[in-house]
Amino acid sequence: MGGILARLVSFGALVLVRLAHWVGAEPLEEEALVWEAPPSVCPGPLEVRERLVRLLGDDVALVRAEARVSKQSARWQVDLRLRWQGHEDVRTLEADRCDTLANAAVLLVASAADPLGALPHVSSEPPQREQGAFVPPPPSNGVPVLDPGREAPEPAIVPAPVDDPPTPRPRDRGPTFGWWGLLDLGSLPRLGAGLSASVAWRWPRARLLAEGSYLPAQRVTSAAPHARQGHVQIGAARLGACARVWIRAVELPLCAGVEAGGTHATGFGVRADLEALDPWVATFAQGGVAIPLMENLALVGRLEAVVPLMYSQYVFGEERLYQARPVVVRGGVGLEFRWGPRKSGRPENPGGG
């Protein structure tokens, strides 16, 4: 019985000693650098810590860092979080080799802990920088990281980059064919609709055009007793020149020219078989827009003012049946087919010429 009691007392004393030692022991030291990386191709945590201790010695406890390494495409990347003397910083480093990232991370941690004290531990020979590696400067807490025993090197003169000569842009030029639907107010007795077709040759800043248009017949009637009704229609051809203004790939042509043709009237007066063919001459000024839709096709629109210079009045007795207005307003929408050099089917703003 006495032996059992002695063993219990000894075991209790041992437990008390262990507990007292555990209560009074110092807390485990936090790692200065937590290194997480693939072990097969990267240095391990112990090796990285040994490199850090060789740089800082006892000062390794002044900084805490966490480094996580991952493979991004063909390069290695480390996300590094630093905490030192109340400061915190986050860095991302890239290199072709994981070992290069380990050395860079160790140098950043050491520089944060002791910027001036870490340099004497570094070899006087500068390390060979791996081609393609990018190591940003270490975090600074107000103290420049310089070796007081070494003069600062003179800044290297970097030649200014030479821009590659610009590639000549395609010049928008060549033949064009278009057709239009027209609205006319003033050439005929009432608002009329017609058709027009055009051919043109274009250069980057100008174009020449030839166009033919037709406004179908409209009915006119005399108010005199027993008067018969008649019809009047207009056909004309025009020549013009345009200046091409650009907003990116959209063209805003500004055109002017002259048109000539005739008005054909039938059935005026009491006799329905009367006919008249009279000349029509006018000038025009036009503004438009051309929006490319596909490789050889553009949507076009225009608005113009036409001033008749030579035209006829149609009367029955003392009654005026029809006369063109002093200024005719026309508008149109259509499609334009283009041939010649372009860039992806879209005309280029010619810029300087």
C-alpha cells in the first residue's frame, strides 16, 4: 500500500512540475516568414528561413511576412504580405523561376526589418538578374536603402524609344454606283416622289458624280368651265463635285453642281392632245451622309436645295396652272455600292491627305 501511495505522490508532483513549466513558459515564437510554395520545384520553408536568418540574424523577429507562390501561365508569382514596426505592405512579384522569387521575397523581408543592416550581409557582387524577372523595390519606412560605404551610381542614360514608322493606311478611292428614292417639294405642283441613279469616282477628299433623276407625272386641273385636266413630269441629268468630310468612318459629302433636263406636259387646255416639252436648267447645293454597312455597301442620305434657272409656266387663258417654285427642296435615301481599296470595307478618314 505504501508503494502505491508513493507512486501516486510522485506522479502528482511530476504533473504539477509540468503544469508550472507550461504556465510559466514563453509563448511559441511566430514565424518571421510563412512560406507556402509547391515543394517539388520551390525551396522549402526551412531553407527560406535560413536565407532570412543569414541576412538578419537576431533581427529576424522585427518583421512578419506571409508569402504564397503560384504558377501563372509560364511564370511564377508570389503574393507577399509584410508587417513591420506598425506598417503593412502587400507586394506581387513575378519571375521565370521559383528560386528567384524566394531570394526576392527574403530580400524584401530583410529590408523591411532593417534597411541598413541587411545590406552588409549581402554579397558585394550583385546577383545575376534572371531574364524576364521583375522585382519591385522593397518597402520603405522613410530610410533610403543605400550602402553608406558605397557611392551612389550615376543614373544611366536611357535612349528615347523610337516609334515604328506608321503603316500607310488604305486610301479610299474608286468607282461608286448608287440609287435613291427622292422626295421633291417645288418642282411639280405638289409634293412628289421619284427615283434617281448616280455614278461617281471618289478620292480620299473629293468625288465627281453624274446622276439622272425622274419625277413622275402629276395631275393639274383648270378651274375654268369645261377645261380639261393635264399632267406634267420632269426628267433631268446633273453633274457635280463633292468635298468629302469625315467623322471616323462616316463620310459627310458636301456637293454642288448643275442639272439640265425638261418638263413634259400633256392635255392642258380644252384639247386633251396638246403637248409641251420645255427646258429645265437648275443649280443645286447638297449635304449628305454615307454610313458603311458592309464591305462594298453604304447607306446614304442627302438633303439639297435646287434653284431653277430656266423653266416654263403653264397657263390656260389668264389662269396659271403650274410654275416651279424659286427654291426647290429635295431629300433622298438610298444605297451606294463601292469598289476600290478600303479597310475592312469601311472608308478611312484620310487624315493628312
